[in-house]
Amino acid sequence: MKDKIIQRFLLARGEPISGQQLADELGISRTAIWKHLQTLQDEGYEFITIKKKGYRLVSVPDRVDAARISSYLNTKRFGHTIHYFEEVDSTQSIAQQLARDGAKDGTIVIAEEQTGGKGRMQRPWYSAKGKGIWMTVIIRPNILPHQAPQLTLVAAVSLVSAMKTLYKNFIPEIKWPNDILINGKKCAGILTEMLAEMDRVDGLLIGIGINANHELDDFPEDIQSIATSIAIEEKQKVDRAQLVAEILKYLEHYTDEYVANGFAAIKRLWVEHSCTIGKRIKATTIRETVEGEAIGITDEGVLEILLDDGQIKKVYSADIEIQN
Ligand code: BTX
């Protein structure tokens, strides 16, 4: 109920709403409305009372809770169920349990802080409190297990599309397979995990970590030279809830397009935003390290590298270093 009240105020965009009107719309007493407003004030929302008109919402806490995200949301399914936490170990582990328990396509888990955020191969993902977007989207596309890595590329295209819609002072680029860079520095990462049986995908956990409002010293020292945030590059603070809603809009759209028409439909957009293709790279897989020119990705999203001896190497999963 509290979420519904705040959502109603957010949708009113600064216009006052009377206690009676709220009580009628929500089917509860005016006293109950008043009690919810007290609780909301304790949580950091600020209201002023305007004589004969009611309450006006004048400031909101900087949070990515369900009410704030929903006030921007414009999707058919994604983000319609939001599990919001102040602090978690990792949104991936919570999402995994929810997915096992049957969570619907497009359910999200989002937190202000992760104490055990993770990247690929159990590497740490630093997730400072209140600064970023630390979110997992549970999706249930009808695909085969070997197609799962392509969803990382679909998510990358969704992230850059959302950023390009909202911000004008920088151009985000995709570094294959799962990083978003701004001016050569890492601003976001994607971790795709799969719940599957032998021949069937039960669900995918699309983990999205975005440095939104970090200043440089919000990052641990060891990554200060490789990391950046949207606020640093845009030179302005970011409305994180708005960015979440924009990402969900593109992610739903491109996932649906991918399921209907295959990766080829997304590939053009991916290549357009890539900073990998045409560059000399060093790729480290679990088996070997190879060097050469990244010449493209296949219709399956596999990276093709032209080695110095003229062979073309297909790489399914690797860490890459761009050399020029
Ligand atoms: P990755 O393996 O490509 O990147 C991990 C590496 O990135 C680390 O070894 C470190 O060098 C660097 N790094 C760590 N934290 C940051 C940061 N905040 N900004 C820039 N560089 C950093 C990338 O894996 C995938 C990350 C997914 C994170 C999301 S957050 C929501 C979800 N929950 C969770 O635990 N993980 C995902």
C-alpha cells in the first residue's frame, strides 16, 4: 500500500493530492493514508501540506526501490515484479532462488549495495552503496542452452541503447563480450548465468552492474585506473531509477526481437557500438592466449580473430585486451 501511495505521488509529478482523494482511490481510510505518509517521511520522502489541496511530494530519497522504478516503467512484462533490498550478498544468488521457485519472466532483483557482488569466474564486482545499479533480471526465453551467451550481447546492446537515449555527453561502447566502456574505461559489466537441463533453458539470470553516481574515490584503489561512472563522464548525477526503467524497456524489446528473429537481428546494432572489431587484441581463454585482429562476430555471437599466420580463430568465451 505504501508503494502504491508513493507511486501515485510520483505520477502526479509535483501536483498536490488530497487525503480524501487518495483514500477513495485506494479504498482505505484517511487515517490509514496519514499513517503511511508518516512512515514514508521516516524513510526520507518529504511532503508539504497545501491548504484545501492536500499533500505535495517535494523530495524523494535517492533509492532504486519499486515505487521509483515503476513511476518510469513502460514495459509489457519486464520489471512488473521488483524485489528490492538495501543490502545483499549478490543479486544473482537471490534471483537464482526466485527463478527456481518459479519467478515470472522479467522479474528483477535490485539492491543498493552488494557485499559479495561477482563478475565472471568468481571475480569480485565492487558494488558501492547507493552509487550504482546492481540488478539481476530473470528471463525465461524459449532458447537452447548453447544460445545463452548470446543474451549477454543482447543485454549489452540494451545497456548502450538506454545510455544513448538518456545521456548526451559521452558515447558508450561494447567490449566483447560483457563490458560497457566509456572513453576506454569500464562503466558496466554483465554476468549471464543459466538454469538449464540438458536440452532446455529453464531461465537466465542477466546480472547487470553499472557504475552510475561514483566519483573516482568511490572505487577501490586497484580499479581506479580502469573504472569510470556515468556521472563522471556525463558530468552530472544520474537518476538511477530512470536508467533502470530505460534498460528494462530495451532489454524486453531486444530479447523479444532475438527470440523471434535470432541474433542476426541484433548483430548490426552490436557491431555499430563495438570497440572491439577491427582492433588488434589479445584473448585469454581457459585453454590458451591468442593474439590477432578481431574481424567480426558470427551470427551466433562468436568472436572471430584473424591470427598472424592467417588462420581464423573462433572464440566462444574469453577475456580480451585491446592493443590499439
Ligand atoms: P568481469 O569478470 O568481466 O569483471 C570483473 C573485473 O572487473 C574485476 O576483476 C575487476 O578488475 C573489475 N571490476 C570490479 N568491480 C568493478 C566496477 N564496479 N567497475 C569497473 N570494474 C570493476 C563483469 O565481470 C560482470 C559484472 C556483473 C555484476 C552484476 S551486479 C548485479 C549482479 N550481481 C552480481 O553479483 N553480479 C552481477
